[in-house]
Amino acid sequence: MLVSTAPPPSPDTVSSPVPAATLERFLADIGPRAFRFAEAGLRQREDALDAVQDAMMKMLAYADRPAEEWTPLFWSILRRRIVNLQRRASFRLRWLLPTGDRGEEGPVDWAPDLGAGPSQAHDQREAYARLVRALRGLPARQREAFTLRVLEELDVADTARVMGCSEGSVKTHLSRARDALQKQLEEFR
């Protein structure tokens, strides 16, 4: 029987599965919000699922990055994927479909509220559907700024990094988005 005389490996040299588990938890937490973001931009459930899945797969390559970099990095990856899919769809639609044949938006997907009664659940679905329609009516940059700053609660610097613009542009897009949403949703206050 051979006994190793080498010293035990130090904690610094042993790779721990904890970062991967933490990244998995991060992706599981961000997944539903990312899907809603992608669906608002792509207006197709299947395309949104593909975009989120692609972004999550790309995130796995960044598991060694510090956890505080994951959120802006993930949103940057997802945003680029959405823009690529939008460009591809726009190119195809430009020559495949006559001008009047562009379809309506797909059904709104929402998460069930387990504690709400039927009437309250209906009201929440209606309010969510109005918000989604209003968000879909915004220009892409305004929708992104609003979603990342208000719904995802990223700070201005991270939002600017995700969107690939200056912090001033983020503030401008957010202000315009809030004004437009307020006008659209004013009657439902």
C-alpha cells in the first residue's frame, strides 16, 4: 500500500463547486425576469426562451468572475442576443411578408399568484397585461432603460454598461419611458 507524502492541497489550489452552484442559483433567480424582458423585446415566446437560454449558456463561461459582475454581464449578453434576433427577424420580415400581414403580439405570459382569489388574480393579470402592452409600445431603448433600472433595480452605471451607452443617455431614456408609461397608464391609477 502506497501512502502519499505530499502535503494536502491548500484551499487556494482546490477548485470548489460552490461558485458553480452560486451561478446556478443566480441564473435560476434571474431566469423568469429575463424571460419577461426578452418576450417584451421579441414578442415571441419561443424566441424569448431561446434568447434567455443562449444568454444563460454564455454566462457559464463567466463563472470565475466575481458575483457582483454577473448581473450587468448577464443583461449585456441577453440584450445583445435580443438585438441580434430582432435584426434577423426584421430582415426576414422585410421581404417575406407584405406590409399588412405583420401579426399581432402573442398572448401575455404571467406567473400565477398563489395567494390571490379569482377576482384579485384576474385584476392582477389585467394590470400586468396593460403594463406589458404599454412597455411593448415604447421604443426599444426606453423599454430597456425602464426594465433594467426600475424592474431589475440596476444602478445607472450598470445599466449604461448593459445598454452600451452613457449614463446620461440612460437617464434620458428612463425619463422618456416614465413619461410615456404615465400617459398610457394614467387612467388605471
